[in-house]
Amino acid sequence: MNISIVGASGAVGQELLRVLEGRRFPVDSLRLFGSSRSAGSEYLFRGEKIRVDELRHGSQFRDTDIVFASAGASVSREYADDMTRYGAVLIDNSSAFRLEEDVPLVVPEVNREDAFNHPRNIIANPNCSTIVMVLPLYAIHRMSPVRRVHVATYQAASGAGAQAMRELQEQHLQIQQGEPVTVNRFVHQLAYNVIPHIDMFQPNGYTREEMKMHLETRKIFHSQLSVSATCVRVPTLRSHSESVWVETEQPLTVEAIQEAIRRMPGCVLQDEPQRNVYPMPLDMTGKDDVYVGRIRKDLTDDNSLTFWCVSDQIRKGAALNAVQIAELIMNDKR
């Protein structure tokens, strides 16, 4: 297949290159696109240097089968018609189209069938925090429909991009050297701190990140389940963690939930509290799955339970999920 990546120089774009190569995705040709700043950069793919071209309006995508876009919502909105005009399927990693009715929002392990109905030739990749949550949530939902979810996220600096990761590292160094702390990528200093604020606040007091988890989960599940989120930025470099409280229609045992997680594609059970074994972001960088642990019954409600999950949000939360969508499209065309 002929593949294009828009936003190739960013954290997700770079991860897309690694995932495509690692999964041996059948690439006949690969083109990379970026801003005027990144144009001219070169990146290795399967031993070959590929130059980044500046993204422009016109016919750059005439011979493309699949476009991966990871350059932000404004870029996706502006160039979507150019990307899809000649028949390419756009798999978009931004928030631009996620909630539009005629654009499917897909996590392949959960709602793969939605990927085959894309009238605008656009398929949206969900928010990274949503992806991390819905995989274990779906394993539970299949046993007993989920009524309500409360989730607190612990989101790594990498969720704000490669420059945000560098800023966190620089802040730690500046503190150690007694220098003023530089704050550009976050609303406050992140080093030695947590920030209960990701994305813009909305009139209802929730942030856009929190509302994404509410609205996107409903769309993926085709359900009116209620999701209430508090999204927090924490001073880890990579991999998001989430503490999730779930109310189901019927009571479920811890053992049944553990077995459902074991069987759920894309999930790994890591739940041995007696041995201090549970998922942590330090261990998850570069791994494909969502790791789940600390599964326990809620003390106040027999129909409720809590669990803890961690995943590399640049990988499964963005690049890997997008490539898995592309694999569905590729197999369908065959």
C-alpha cells in the first residue's frame, strides 16, 4: 500500500514509523509530510532515508491509499479534503472529526465493524486516555452492561508532545542547579507537581480532555453510559495511568473480571497485590497493550468495582491503534 504520514516529525509520527516497521505493514511507498520547519528532515524507514516534504494544498496525495495524520486538529480540518480527494482513507489522530456522526471512532478490539463504514473516507482515532480505558472497560461491559464510570487519569508529559517531555526534563535539571524554572508547555511547573488541568476548561467546569472521555466512550460503545472524568498531568515522561470505578447492571466477582481481562485482546492482567505486582508507567514504555491490575470490589456497592490500568499512550493510545485500523482497511480491500 502507498502510505503517507502527516506530522512525521512529531512524537506520534515517529512512533508510527516504528510501528509500521515493527509490524511489517506492507508499505510499497512511504511519503512524509510536515510543516515548513520540519520540511527537509530525513528519517530512516527500513534502512532507507525518507525526506519530509512540506504539506501543501493540491495533489500531494493523488497516489496514496492511507494517510495517517498526527499534526493537530487545525491541520486535519484544513487538509482533509486534499488527503481524501483521490480516494485515500484518512486515519486521523486529532480531535477534529471524532464526534462527527459520519466519521467512525474506532478501537479495533472494541468496535472494529465501525471502521468499514466511513462515507467521508475519514476514520478517527480516539483520545489516548479514552483508548486506554475502553479496552478493559469493554471486557467488563461484555459480561454485564456498564452503567456508570468515574475515572481519574494520571497523564504523562508526553501526552502534550515531545517538547513537553523535554520541558519536564529541563525543569528537573533547572531545579537541581538552582535556576529559574521554564514553563512553556504547561500552565504550571510540572516537575515535582501534579496539574489537575488538561486542555481548556468548559462552561460546565470540566476540561475538554474530560469531556472527550465522556463523549467518545459513548460513541465507541454505542451506549448512553455515563462517564465522569478528572484528568491530571503528572511528572512522568511516558505512559498514562488511570484509576477507574465502574458500576455494572449485575454484580461481578473479581475472579470473573480477571479472567475477562486475560481473554481481552489488547489487555494484559498484572494483578498480584500480595507480591506488589501491578502496572506502573515506568515499565510500559514501548509496549503495545493496556496493563490492568488492582481489581477489587467497591466497598459501598455490590454492583461496582475499581481497577487500575496503564498503557503507553503514544503507542496504543495513538500510533498502534491507527495502524491497527489501517490493517482492518487493508484486509478488507484484499
